[in-house]
Amino acid sequence: MKQKKFGFIQTGATLLASVAMLSSLLACGNTNSADGSADAAGGNSSAAPAKSPVSVKTAYAPFIGGIGIYALDDKKFDLDHNVDLKIGAFGATSPLMSVMTGDVDMAFTTLQSYLVSVNALIEEGSDITTLPKIVYLHNASTGADGIVADASIKSVADLKGKSVSAQYGEVTHYMLAKALASAGMTMDDVKLVDMGPGKGGAAFVAGSVDAATTFEPYLSQGTTSRDGNIIISTADMENTILDVVVVSAKNAAEKPEWLLNTLKAVEDATQYIEGDLDAAAELTADDLQVSAEEVKAMFPTVHLYTLADNVEGIGEGGWIYDTMQDVVDFYTSIGIIKEPFDVTQLVSTDFLWE
């Protein structure tokens, strides 16, 4: 994997020292001169001198959904928009906390993880209006996640009374509950085995559970090693597992020019991939530590949201609000969220340019 953009996330005492230094750097760098806080539709004065690219730090968990981020870097779409994106792998600090501390300028995280973190901060006394905001939809799983079951289980309905792995309170738990609901069932109808997707997938391959809520490569391995069936996947469950782009409430409110420009670079990369997957796969294989052929094989299991998707998804009347409420309702039903909150306060639509 290329090292130039990775490895800046730190923890412990080193993180505290770094945050102090980064705070002062970000205060200077991300202002991007006097007009750095221009509104999202605004541009630079034609008389203004050329400015150096603004360094923008982001954190991402490497997987096929990140293909756009890596293509953006390799093709320099960021520099085309006067930003220099620095990609870091998540460390011990959660994506939301990394944004709040200023360790990163924006984070790509699952909707479920984001909402659970928001809830924890609200329970600790934070005002919801001060918490990081969703400003863009980035990607959705369209087959990369699913439930693999043994040969005797042909459908979700057949899971009744069976042992099924999923990690309690995490995205796999939510997905399993949604899958069961599609067959008129609830979590009470199965024997939940509390395991993460990796351990659960391995347990299924080993024959320890009847079914596993997991992801690739365990889905494929399960179908071959145990003659199993993928009885449902995110290909059948639209917008169930998705990544959103999150920034601080301050940046969402002040609308710095670098933020809009970064999202435009993300859109450019998405359009590039959709137009030439072969070339994009060659570019990003190194970053994902797989072959170009494997990148192309995995790509159909994710959907990269475009600007048009974002207008439809987070614009007025968009589907994201019902999805967010559904996630909140689920976590409320299992006791993780004790007091539901207004999800509409967590989305900014100010970065949907024309």
C-alpha cells in the first residue's frame, strides 16, 4: 500500500500533542485566505492571486467502497480543485471523535456508527447542534454484505430457530434485524450469536453456526466451503449499509471553500470510475492491496453515490431522513438509544452544488 497518505492517525499522549499542533495548523490552513469561508456557491475573485492547495485530512477504513478516494488521489482530482487530500487509516479514535478533536477535517463512516456515536455524545450532555454533520453520501453496499447460511436454509424465513451470528449493536445486528423483518420475523425468532462479521464468517465456514451476517470474502467462502447459500444481501436491501461524509458543525456552518472543493473532487473521481473502471482498477489495486481484476470483481458490490444521488438522498424530502430514523428506532428498540433525537438536525444540505 502506498505510504505517502497513510498513518497520520495517532493515539494517547502523542494524539494530544498532535491535536494541539493540528488545531493551529488547521486554523491557518483551512481558512484558505480571507475568502476561505465563502458560501458554498461562491468562488474566488478573478483578481485574486493563485493560492496553494489547502491540505485536507480525512480518515477512511480501506475497502472497495474507498475506490473513489484512492482514484481521486492518484488522478490528482483534489489538486484540480485546489485541495490536497491526505488519507489516513482509522486508529483507536472513532471517526466522529477524530472530527471533533480536529485530528481530521472530514471522515467517511457508516451511518449506523455515526448515529450511535452521536447518541453517546448527546447522553453525555452535548447539544446536538454542536455535533458533526453529514454533508454528503459517499457509498452504499450493494452485495458486499449479506447472510450466508448452510445448504438446508434456502430463505430468510428458514432462519427461524437457527443460530445466526451478528455483532450486537453494530451494523450487522441492524442488517440482520432488517432482513428478518422482510420475512415478517424479529430477532426473537433466531438464536443470536454475538460475533463481528469476520469472526462470524469464520465460524460459519468452520460449521459453528447455522448462518452468519458477514461480508466478503466470507460470503463467497461460505458458499464453497459448506455448499452454503447467500439467502439475502445488500443487493436486495437498498441503502441499508452506507458510508456518509461527516465534518464538524463549525465547518458545516461556515462552509469553507476547501470543503465544497473536496466534495467536487470526490464527484470527479466517481465519474471517472464510472466511465473507465479498467483504468480506475489499475490505479487503486495497490491501495486496496488486491489485483486490478479483484477490484473489478468487487466493484459491483458497492454503489458510489453521485451528486445527483445526493440531491435525491439528502435534499428536501430525501430518503436519508427515513433511513436515519429507522436506524434510531432500531437502536432505541434494543436499548442502546434511550432518548430518540431529531435526525434532521444532523444533515447539512448546503454543499449540493448545481
